[in-house]
Amino acid sequence: MILMALVAKSSTKSKNPLVVLFFLISFSIYTFYCIYHQGSFVRGLGWRTRAEYPFSYNITLAFAIIFPVGTIVKHIFWHIKKNRTEYS
């Protein structure tokens, strides 16, 4: 019960912008690495090329693009909403 209260409390709290920036940079580096080397890491098998596992490669790239873009858009909307409520 206490754990659920802590989780609920922490989810409403704003994330540290430095942690978000670190996430975006590290995820982007991994994405560019996968694109440059034409492969991805497959659990249980290790590094595999795009020719060997095209589905895994495409899923990795899709999530590697969706997560950072979604994070950036979320923060932009959050700042717009925050500024509107401050000046209202």
C-alpha cells in the first residue's frame, strides 16, 4: 500500500531535466549506432545484422525513434500547459 502511494506520488512529480536529457542523448547514440552498423541487439542471441533479423531491426528503430520524439513532445506540451496556468 505504501509502495503504491509512493509510485502515485512520484508519477505526478516532474522528472529531472538532466535525466531526461541523458536518456535522449544515450538513446539517440544507440539509434545512430544501429543505423550505421545496420544491426540491432537481439536478446539471447547478441548483435545481429539487419539481413539476419529484419523484424527485430525494424522494431528497434521504430521504438528508438518513437520514445525520444514522444518524450520531447510531452515536455513541450507540459511546458506550454505550465506557462498557460501560471499566467491565467
